[in-house]
Amino acid sequence: MECKDVLVKLREKNSMSQQELADRVHVTRQAVSRWERGETLPSSDLLKQLSEVFNVSINTLLGSPRQQICQSCGMPLEDDIMGHDADGSINQDFCKWCYDGGAYLSDCSMEEMAEFCTDIMVKEQGADPEQTRAYMMDLLPKLDRWKKA
């Protein structure tokens, strides 16, 4: 789905007129109309504001051009499981089980995270424990949370 279609869908889902949306993000109604016709795209600053207005990720606004994963556990991210920053805004890097309210919810080590995720994948998906553990130990060091450690 393209950005223009996503914007129309979200605006209508939230029962907003083009003018009401324009007022919320401090642009003209004509600007919203141009976005919805696909003539222009909102700027990066406006995408952030639209993300907050609709409580969705910028990735969703852009038509989900890439699959996002939690930068702590590697879980695929969808809008309804994203964590939140201290100010209540969506944190587009972490799931709500790893990060919320502007902080990590666990101070576990990378090895403990790998073991936790492995256990879940084995129980829920019947994954092979050794292959899953090896996969997690390869993946986690590449994620932002563990790169910084």
C-alpha cells in the first residue's frame, strides 16, 4: 500500500476531515489533499507528527517498505506491539516486551535474552533448540541494544 492510501485510510478510520488533520499537523488542507493524491509526500518532520496523531510507525505511514524488528530481541514489529518512550510516543525500535516508558524492561544479558527467545521459539514453534540458539547468538549482536553493550 502506498503512503497516499495509508493516509486516507488512517484519516477516515479516525473520522477526521482533511481540514482537521491539517489543523493537527499545522499545514493547509491543500497539503493533505496533495499527500492523499500522491502528488507529494509529507516531510520527515511531518511524518513524525502524523505518526503521533495516528499512533502508528513512520514505516506504516510509508506503506511498510521494510519489515522492522525489535532492536533488543529480534521480534518482527507491528504498530500494536511497539514500545513507548517516556513521553508516551511510540518507540519504533523496540517491542513493548523489551522497552516501555523510555527504559528497557529487563537488565538481562545478551546470553539470557538469547536463551529466553530460544525457549519461546522451541515451545511455540517447535524449533530446533541448538539451531535456534545459534541463530539468536548470531542475530542479537547485530541489534542496536547489544551493539552498544
